[in-house]
Amino acid sequence: MNMTESNISIQGVNLLDIAHRYGAPVYVYDADVIKRQYDTLLDAFSGVNVKIKFACKALSNISVMRLLRSFGSGLDTVSIQEVELGLYAGFEPHEIIYTPNCVSYEEIQSAIGKGVVVNIDNLSVLERFGHDYGNSVPCCVRLNPHILAGGNHHIQTGHIDSKFGISIYQLRHLLRIVQTYNIRVNGLHVHSGSDILDAGVFLQGADIIFDAARNFSDLEFIDFGSGFKVAYKDDDVTTDIQDMGKKISKAFNEFCDEYGKKLELWFEPGKYLVSEAGYFLVKTNVIKQTVSTVFAGVDSGQNHLIRPMFYDAYHRIINISNPEGTPRVYSVVGYICETDTFAWDRKIAEIREGDILCFLNAGAYGFTMSSNYNSRLRPAEVLVYQGKDILIRRRESLDDILSTQIEAVF
Ligand SMILES: *Cc1c(COP(=O)(O)O)cnc(C)c1O
């Protein structure tokens, strides 16, 4: 993004113009930033056979999926609907990994029927899978190495009480099932949740997985999930991708030498690929002075961007209608009948009613976590690609809300 004050633009397209053209609220994505992030990750792991599977729950617009596919990315999915969207978007089944948790066995069978890579995260499911498919269909197994990252408790999945993955302490049981049914385990997976800070934590997890991997003879890949940290504030510490790439590649290559086969190394980044690429533009409806604070009330709320309320997430907010205005302190709140506070006591260039505010780092878990609460309509999405803005999702209308309802007659 070009932040030369009065002309805040991406790829030369002015953000304020986008807000005027498509209306607010609107999500805007910068394809160049997605490409940059994708390339950075590939470069960092250039020493190994790396495959990137975009975790599309972060941003599941099919145009964004297609964009990532054009870069060479595969897809990480967590529901049969995401699998179906991915296939619809043009991914080949083998490019898609399906990592469900606590879904019905029928859903897993359906995914197997579609030919995608199935990642099993429960012993009872593995047993049923073995019974039904034997070694006719390979599968990946999700392990929980119980590595604790320093991140937000809400998004940690590796702790001892986690519902994700098969505990590494159940490895013997797992192996007995694999042997009994002659299951062809072609991949091992570990995803410890978001916000892992450094290569050290990753390597700790990797060592445990390598140890486990020595028990499986049919491996083709090891999937290290995600957890790349993204900076939301200026002083946020982020993952040093280059450093991590070097260290993990070295450890991985050493393991492959010992294993006697060049395996693929998979990652499933969501946030890392699309967070920074996203901007969320909202219009200021009212400025409300109370005895203790000044509220800027916007035409959005937890229904469109729930991360601040759900995860205590911090999003930078800038006033793109008045970027050179004198900074003042505001609490930015939504219009939903809940305490949907986006930001407390934030210094923002003077906000006037009607001004367009821009949330930064809004590409991941923004639109995909949106809802129709308060019967509000979901916003439009715009992709800026090769210097042009493309509408990739129209704003909803009341008809969208009514379309699934069946009228009872009284
Ligand atoms: C959510 C998720 C990801 C992506 O996590 P990010 O923090 O967005 O990178 C990757 N793999 C699995 C299995 C997930 O559930």
C-alpha cells in the first residue's frame, strides 16, 4: 500500500475511490501482496521440496483461491463445503488436503469419494477408515505433539486438552491400528495453532514428528501446518521466515536422508498469505461524545469483522478521508446491538461523520467469519489485480436473507 497521505492506494488504485465506487462496507484485497507472501515462503524453503496449501478458511472467495492456484498453491480445507468450493474453483483433488475435526464419518467418506487427501485426527475414525478402505486409499494422520506456542490461548491447538489431532502419546495405539488394517499412511500432519514465534518451537515439533515418522514406511509428505505470525501492530514480533526456512529445511533434509526418500514438505498458511493483503473499508455514521470518551460509530460491527471482539485482535485503523487531520483519540464501535468495539482509545486522524475508515490486516478471518446478525447484509469484496479493481463478491441484499426462509402461513 502506498501511504503517501492524501493518496492512499494499492497498485495505484485509490482506496477511497473503491469505497465510493462499490460503497461501504467493503473488503479489498491486494493480489500483489498475496503473491509477495507466497513467494517469500517458497524462497525461504527453496532447499526442500516444499508445497504450499492455502488454508482457505482464512479467505474462501473462489477468485482468491483461483489466484493462489495460479501461483502454484494447493488448498487446505476443514469442511466438505470447502472441499467442494476448492474443486469448483479448479483445484485437482490431489492438490487439496482435507483436515476435518469432529465431523461425521459420512463426511469423511464423501471427501474420500472426491479423491482429496484425507487427514485423520481421531483413532476411532482411523479404525473405521482402516476397516472400510484397508490399503486401497492412502491417508494422512494428524498428530498432536503437545507443543505450546506463546500465542493467544484461543488459537492454540497443541495443548494437552486440545481436541485436535491424535496425541503423540497414543502413537503405539495408532501404529497397532495401522498394522491391523494395513493402512497406507502417506503423510503426517501437525498444526499447533496460530502465532508460533520462532523456528525453535517449530523445530521442537518437527523433532517429535520425525521420531514418529520413523515408524511409517509409506510416507510421501510431512505437513507442518501453519502458525506463521503476522504483525498487526508496528512493534509485533513476526516469524523470521528466512531463518526458519534455513533451519527447518536443514532438519528436514537430514531426516529425508535418514528415511531414505525425498519427502515433500507441506505448509498450510492462511493468515500469512492473505492477512496483510486485506483492507476493510467502513463509513463513519456518527461521532458520539460521552462524558468519558469520543465514539466513532461505523456502518459495520462484529457481523463483518469479529476478530477484535472474538480474539482481542488488534487492527490498525486509519482515516482515509482525512489522513492529514489532527490525530485525536477515539473508540471505534459498530452498529450492532452488542458491545462490538473495534478499538478503544485509538489515536486516529480527526474523524468526521461520513469519513471512510480503513482497517488494516483484514484479509484473514474477516469476511469468512462474517454473519447476518441483526439481519445485516454482508459486505462486498474487491480484488485489486494488475492495477485494476475487480468486484469478486456483490454486497448482499434482503433477498439473500429471505432466500432460505420458507414462509409459514397463519
Ligand atoms: C486454520 C488452519 C490453518 C491456517 O492457520 P493460519 O493461522 O491462518 O495460518 C492451517 N491448517 C489447519 C489444519 C487449520 O485448521
